[in-house]
Amino acid sequence: MEMEVNAGKLGKRTGKASIKFNSSNDGVLLRLHHTVKNETEGTVVRIRFTAAGFTANNERLVAADHRDNVFVFDLVGQRFWTVAEQLKRITIIEGLVGGNLVALGSKDGMVFIVDLDENNCVRKLNAHPGRIVYLSSSSPLHATAKLRSKATGISSPADAFERYDRTYLLAASQDCAKLYSREDFAELACLRYGLAADNSFRPNAWHWFGTPTGPALITHRTEGVIRVYRPNFKLVKELNVTRLIELYRKSNPVQTITFERERSESATDEPDSVELTVKRLTEAMVSPGRRITTAQPTKDGQYYVALCGHSTLAFLALDSWLVCRVVTLSNLFIAQFAFLPAGESAGSGRRARCCTLTVRTTDNDLMLLNFGNDAGLDNNPSVLRPLASGSGGGGVVHNCYKFALAPNGRMLANVLGSGEVLLHNLDSYRRIDAAALAMGHHRKAARKIERSGSGTSSCTGSLGRRQQSPRTAKLEQQINALQVQVSRLWGGSQF
């Protein structure tokens, strides 16, 4: 389904306009753009969207433009409108409760709490003097069953953070992080870590995850240090993931996956820029684990995955706090990634579970990466699928500026460098991958007999393989040669 929606045709700020989905097979649900007429010059000016996000119930898409307008797209009711009040310089959007409450962070350090049903701003938080770089809302799911069974009548300030039903909103800038209660948006705690603070740790990318004692915050530093905080910003754990990766590599081989990346015909003849080439060459000189670009927990809360450099993913188990898997993507350079909820691919059982994430590459390509778990890699071949641009000609997105994933992982809002917003249907890609994996199960026996030197190509990308030692590869070659000779001696018969 695809339809172009011109937000400039809305007219009155208090009115609503309808949208309608049309049938299409390119995986794009909506293409949003905003244009206004320049009456003096007789031209049309495009207004760029700067941020996009979803409500907590996945039913509404919220997008802000650089002229301080906030648009609400009701995907279920197929209508869209603008928030009555203009909110300045919005850069990040986070859904809070249901389909009505959202938080919007600005370059000026303000956090606006907007009720979409009432169509106005109900609370303004002067959080920081500088840009809001991260907004994160906790969920009641982060509380364990053990905590839910406890009585909550304790009224001490220290135990107020331990309430299983309490949810929080974290607003972070480059120099400070503040925690607010989602009940009344009162400030609960503050952690300063800027140049003026007595704290050398400068965290990046705050995330919530569940622990046996309740919700906790996890963050990392570029140099490879990971910290875990309680909601009152009490430090409970500090790890050096660089050393953990080195310890893992001493006794375990690093899994390497290579893809044959497919680009559109219009981009095949375009050479890479000098800056991108230099970045790739210098990145190859950095060993895995020396620098963390970004990190986040998986949707099931089992692992904290760190992107080392631009090509290596290290999986840190949140129960044992040990690195249990290191994956190197030899020819894929990632700038941003987001995990989709774990799903069952072809078949049932744990071995059929796949690890799927959306990645934005260093050259702004937006792709869907799917690779199997460590135990069942052969059952879940790796697939790299570029997201379509929805232009009608089978084009691929090459100018992704930022993206936001829906809470259920089935949709993705892609803010383009041109100022447009594409709403991608990720379910269509995952269904195709599941069908490809089902066909792969039927051909599993044939792959064991006839092995190619490189990954097997398919229309969706390339299939990755586990890295082999030289001795193992040599033994396999000798066995294959013996099988060929025996089959010739016995007239092509098989054992």
C-alpha cells in the first residue's frame, strides 16, 4: 500500500484531512511531504520534516517539520491534522501512553508533553539548557513478576523508586540526564556528567531494561565502558566491554558474515565519496571492541548489543554479564541500528528464532538485516534486504537521515535527507524472508553435499556462513574430492 500525502494541503490548523491507502507491493505504506506556495515568486517550497515517531500503541505517526508544525497521522482512522500549538525546533519524538500522550524534545532543551486527543500541549518541561539528544520511556514490562507480587505500601523516598507500577521518562542532553515520573512529570533525579561536573564518564544512548530488582538504565561510553544505573541514578555495575571482547576472542572465533550488497541501477556507476572511502579504510584498521559507536538491548531484554566501530556487533548477556557472541559484517558499515522483536521464522522452536535489525549504513542506505542465532545459523541463513523507496521503479532508499521504529517492530518511519518521510511496512519484508528460509530447509541436504566457496546468492541478498579455520576448510576440500572420486569409480552411485 502506498499513498502520497501532502501535508501542505491541510488548510486550517484546527481541521482534519483524510488519507487513504492504495494497493502496492513495494513495502511503503505512506510517502509524506510538505510543500507551500511562494506567492511572490510563484514557486513551490518544500518544508522539511525533521523528526518522526510513533505513539505507544502503534496507531499514530507523529512528524515535526522545521517550521515548528507537528503533524499527527492516524493510521487507523486514516486522518491527519496538526497540533494546535506550534512547538519549536523538535528533534526527537517518544510515545508515552496509549495513542494520546507523546513527548517531544527540542534543540532548546525543552520537553513538550502533548495530548493528541485534546490536540494541545499539556506540560512543558525545561529539562536542559541544550539540545535533547535522547528521550526514553520505561514500561511496566520492565518490572519482574517478583516485584509485582510485592506490596507497595512503603512510603520511604528510597523505596519510591522500587514501585513495580511506576514508569519513568528520561530526558538526556550532552551534559546531563534527568528522570521524570510519568504520573505527574515531576523531576525525580538528575545526573550531571558534563565538563562542569565532577564526573569523567560521558554516557551515550540511554536504554531501559528489566532486572530482578526492577527497571534499570544501561548506557555506554565511546571508549568501551558500560554502566548500569538504578532509576535514582545510583551506579550498580560498571564493565569494560573491550576487555570482555578480548577475553571472548581468546577461546572463540569471531563469526564473519559477508553480503553481496545490491544497489539500484542508478547507483551502480556512482563512486563512493573520498570521505566515505577514507572512513572505511581507517575503520578496517581498528580491531573489534576498541570503540563503541552505539549500543542497545535486544527487544527480549536478554542481550546488550554494542556496535564496535561500524562493522562488529558484540552480544553481552544481561544475566551473566559476559560476551557470548561477536559478529563481524565484513562489507557492511553501520551508523545506526535498531532491533526488531524476535520472531519465529520458518518452523517452530528455539532454533527457528531469527535476529532481525534495521540498519542505517555510513552512506545512508536503509536496510533490514536478518541473521540466525548462534546455535542455528545453518537453519537461519543471513539475509540483507534494502528497503524500497516506493518510487514505483524498484528504487532503494539511499538518503536516510534518521529513522524511528514502531514499538511492535512492524513499521518504520524513515526521515529522508530531502525532508520527506516514508512509512515502511516491515512485515512484508519479513514474510518474504520467512518464505525464503522455508525453501532453504528443503535444500539443506543438497547444501551439505555440494558446497560452494562463497556464500549462496538469492534475490534478497547473500547468505552468510560461519568463519572456518584453514585446517577445517582443507579437510572439507579433501573430503569433497574423495566423494567425487568414489562416485566416479562406482558409476555415479551414492553410499
